[in-house]
Amino acid sequence: MYERLRNLLGIVRLRQLVDQVRHRLSFVPGLYVIGAFFVAQVTLLIDRELSDQEIPQVFITTVDSARSVFTAIAGGLITSITLLLSMMLITVQLASSQFSPRTLRDWLGDAYLKNTIGLALGTTVFSLVALRSTRSFAEGDGEIVPHTSVILAVVLGVVSLFGVVRSVDHITQSLQIGSVARRIASNTIEVIESGDAVEAGQRPSQAPSTGNPGTTGDGLGEHSEANVPDDAIAIEAPSSGWVQQIRTASILERLPDGATGYVAVPLGSFVPRGTPLMWVSPEPADDDPCRTGLLDAFALGNTRTLQQDIGFGLMQLTDIAVRALSPGVNDPSTANDLVVHLGDVMLALWSQPMAEGETQDNGRTLVRRHPHHVEHLRRAFDPIRRYGSADPTVMLTLVRTLRMVAVEVERRSLPGPTEPLDEMISDTVAGAQKDGWASYEIDQLESLAPSA
């Protein structure tokens, strides 16, 4: 089934579809509803075949009691589902206001909550279907007494109620800043270390890729439009959106023999409709199939995602830290929690060597620039350094985290460069606003600066 979908949609589109389904609230509960309908038919079929003599006395029920049980379970769980959905909406609102709007996809994609809602909804549907069938089928046939269906409904009802209660504890734990930061950091590290992102240029043996360390802006680095040959044609975006995936292997497969492709957009960037996603030189003889095939290697969407976009994970952590440092919130302890988790992500990034910016395969060449280590570092820590420069605890935590990463890079002989870390430590110490600091706080901060 997976292979059929992969061949039909292409691996990039299939991954995009799977990611969208994972972050939709209705898909998993819908599967439970479908499953509940079929399970109800199976248990009712069993009840039709069994006689009262074949069932232990403890499991014997009556038609009236069965109807009462089904009605009570269905009515109670409908109320529980309403309560659970209300809790989720409140959680989404709190997450948006207290943390970052960019974390909403994670809350809607929470597997435990989706399965709990699905279980409660499926049990409700099971009870309603069984309730409808608890009646006389034809004159002379008597009534069906759903002994098995009642037992299963009671078991599912108890499990569903326990799941609803457990969901309250799950939501409470999930709203803690440590849980939020750990989840985002873990997901980001998973992208960094994931072998699935290999063909998108993010394989651990290659990512994060090369480029001019000081380059920011459009993210094209050395391979900007000015470096593209005059005979190159543009592969234009069919719609506007955020670049969620770029699959290097698919591009190389679809490039004409002897051609060179120049990727013009980085992961996580916004692309207006009709602007180039990449350039191909020389112009292919069979233009339309080439364009269609190359477009299949790019996935555009309404939002940034963590399918391959390491920067999106870093941005979420940084957003929460900056919000905590705002005058309206003024919560430096939360910012400190985010800084140490950013250090964990940086250590994972520094464990990966820099990749080649040019890939060749069977006479085809792909030129693509990826963010350098220092770009990730600056985008993660510069906003925190800027907005927390007057707070001693934040500055000390930031410098100590950077120092920890630098020490571990040297101790483990990691491939990432140490110079950007030392440079940021020096910039942080020099830029700290020390007015109002105690003398020991100033001494602590300056003692962490790298020696000249």
C-alpha cells in the first residue's frame, strides 16, 4: 500500500501528506469510528449465534438492561468528548498566548489526545450501533440479547473514562515549559539525525551544509541568481507557500543528462507564486516533463514544518524565550530553560560535519546551499542575547551553555567549528548591559569569556 501511494504521489508528496494527517485532529478519531462500527457488527453477530446456556451466568443480561447500559455509556461519553475538546481548545489558546503560535501544530497533533478522543468517540458509536440492534428482528424470532456487546461496551466505557481522566494529567504535564522545550528540542534533533532526511541534503554525514558562514538574507549564498548561466531556465513555483521539503535525489533523477541544477530557495523560506525554485542549465530539450518532474521534488505548504526544516525547530525555541523576556511577561527563568535546550540542539548540530555544496550523479550536477553552523547559531541565540542583555541570569546561562558546547566539541573532537562559539561568547560578554549588576555577577560573566 505504501509503495503504491509512493509511486502514485511521489515520496515528497507522500511525506507531506503523512505530515498533514499527523497534525489533523479528525483523522485518528475517524479511524476509531469506522473500527467501532465493524466491531459492533461482529459482536452482534456473535450474540445472534450464542444462546443463554452458552454464556456464563455472570455475563447474562436482559434487553432492557442492555438498552440502559448502552444509553448511559453513549450519553456519558458524549459529555466527556465535549469536555476533552474544550480542554484542547483551552490548551491551544494558552500555548498560542504563552509560548508561540508556531507550536499549535504540535498540540493538534498530540497522539495521546487524538487516541483518547478516538477511543471515547468509537465507544459511543459502538454503543449507539448496538443499541439500535437490541430489538426484535422478525415475528417469531424473539429478541436479540447482546450479552457480548454489553460486556465489551462496559469495558470500553471504563477504559475511555480512565483515558479522559488521564488526559487531564497529560495536558497539565504537557503545558509545563520543560515538557514543551524538551519536545521541540527532541523533534529538532530527530530531524538533524534522521536518515529519512538524507535525500533532502540533511544526512548526518553531510548536514548542515556549506556556504559562506557570513551569508544571510535570501539564503542563496554563493549560488545566487548572478552565478546562474545565461542559458538556464527557471523552474517556477506553481503556488505560493513555505518550502517544507527539497529532495536532492529526486532532482538528480529528473535532471537531463549532463545538466546542472541550481536550487534557488532554502528550506523554510517563503516562495511567491511564479518565482524560481531552481534553475536548470542548459535548457532541456523536453521542457514540460522535466519541469513537472523537478517540481515533484519540492513541497510547498501553508506553514513551516519540521519535516526537514531544522531552522523551524530553532525558531520555536527562540520565540518562546524571547516572549518570556518581553516586559509584559518578564520571566527570565523560562528563557533559561529554553537556552539550555537550545544548547542541546546546538550540540547535535555541531556533531554533523559540513556538507559539499555540489552533488554529482551520473553526469548530472546539483548546486545547492544549506545553512552553515554559524547561521543556525546566530538565528537561535542572537534574539535572546539582544533582549536578555540586561538580565544577569540569562546572560550567564547563555554564556555557560555556549561554553559547554565549545568544550564538548573539543573533548569529543566533533566536526563543527569552535570559532563561532568563541566569537558569540565574546560578543555576549561585550554586549551585556551591566548597569545595576552586582560586582560578582560581572566577574562571573567576564571569567567565562575566552582568553585572547
